Amino acid sequence: MSHAVARLRAERLARSVKPFIARGSRAPRCPDCRVIFSHCLCAWKPKVQADSGMCLLMHDTEPLKPSNTGWLIADLIEDTSAFGWLRTDVDARLLALLDSPVWQPYIVFPGEFVAQERVVDEVVRQPGKRPLFILLDATWTEARKMFRKSPYLDRFPVLSLQPEQLSRYCLRRSKRDDHFCTAEVAAMCLELAGDQQASQALDAYLDVFSTHYLSAKRHWPLDEQDSVHQRLHTFL
């Protein structure tokens, strides 16, 4: 595995002074999908194209958590970058990415917490540029802090999503039903940008990941012929 989130995870592990132990099962996990080997997800990785790019700003331990869904985005979207967030330091590679003339960055965040002159609710393509969605991969409390304390993001429009459905993500739960996991947010962004196939594939991949993860945690057998797997099979 060599995508951006996997590399960030390796960098974070190299800095750790003690092993990171995930909650729940201590059984060995597949290093490529982070699910225990009996419920490995690797054969279900979708293959789709997308014009959009993703930039994940990840709070300290997010790359280490097996339940993190930023990993799924990096599995699917070829142009995914991932950076650890620090209040006192900014990765020079991140700043270079944000300054690249190839990309049209949007910081994705709820508009109710932002000055309204910065808020947009649609992706308007600029000639010669591709959408780059900056996602704060963290708990809600952490994400609000990251947004406030990242002045280098202040120059970009804030894409405020207006989803009609409730979150389907069940591996970690926010106290609010209108909070979404990172992969759900990415899928909404892809749809707004016109990358409908990639959006649908990411939604389907998230559902299969959740099924494998929870089945492993609860010692349930998998039914790879069920509707969840069949929906994703379209994109393999």
C-alpha cells in the first residue's frame, strides 16, 4: 500500500514512543485495509476515475485508527494528498499543493460557522483548474479547532454542504445526526463536482467497509452476495 494516507500512517508510527492499540479486537489486521484477515476488504477496492482531487488534513491519531475513512478516499481517488495537522507548523508540501495552478481549492466546512462572504454551496469550475477539496479529518471538536487555527486556509472559499440524508456511518458516532464521516463528505463533494461515478463508488465502498469492520468486531460471518456487496461490485 503506497497511497498518501498509508504513508502518513507510517510517518506517524515512526514518531510514536509506544504502540498504538486500537479499541476492540486485538487480532492481527490486514495492513492494506485495516480489517482482520478473516474479513479482509482488499478484493473489494473499486476502480474508478475522478477529475477532482482530495486534500486530507488529518488530526494527530486519525491515520492510526482502523475506523478512519480517509483511507477509503485515498484507496479510490488517485489524486489524494494527506498531511498531519499541527497548530505550530505547516507542511511545506501542503502549501505548495494549495498554491499549484492546477487546482481550485475549496475548504469543506459547515457554513453556519463561517463569515457568509466566504461560503459557497456549489462547485464552479474555473478554466484550466480542477477542484481540490480540503477535508478536515478529525472529530467535530478537533475539526473546529483546526479550522480556526489554520490561517493559510483563510483565502479559500468554504464549501458548505446541504445534505438531505442522515449519516449512515456507524463505526464512530457524532452526537449530531447531521455530522458525516470523512468519506461521506468526500462523496458529496465528488457529486457536486460532476464526478458522479466516483461519488457512487465511494458511497458503496464505505458501506462494504462498514459491513466488514462491524462483522469482524462482532464475529459475524460475511455474505458477499448481499445487496451491499452487489452494489459495490458494479465498480470493480
